[in-house]
Amino acid sequence: MNDFKKDFLLLEDLSKQISDLVHSDDFEKIYELDQIRHSIITKIYSNKSDDYNIKNQLKNIIEENTSMVLSLENKLNQLHRNHNKFNKIFNAYS
């Protein structure tokens, strides 16, 4: 298997790991995994920038990544709001 395919498989695996972490509300490792994913995307793009099909695949990966990051930010903000509400209620009854 060539490096290009290995990188794409690694990208897929990283995306799945990030998705699993988001669904389990485990946000600590996501940033690190996302940075690794970005570096792989950059590597693939710089090595194979002539191939139109690869560019389209990378464009889709980047769009998916952006969507996942926005979703993650929204979920994290909602968790913070819920936590603050809980603290206010808890303090009111203390």
C-alpha cells in the first residue's frame, strides 16, 4: 500500500475517533487528533496537488472537518450553558 492510501486510511480512522469522542462528550483529545488530521491533509494536498480527484476528496474532507468542528463548538457551548444553569440551581438550594 502506498503512502497516499495509508494517509487516507489514517484520516478516516482519525475522523472516526473524533466522532466517537464527540458522541461520548470526551473533548480533551479532539484538538490533538484534529491537528494530526490537518497535517495529514496538508501533506496529501502538497504531494498530490495535480490530481483533480484528490483535490475534490480533500475539499470534501476539509468541509466535513469544518462541519464537525462547528458541531463540536456548539455542543461544548451547550454543555457549558447547562453546567452554568445547574450550578445556579444548585447554589440556590444550598
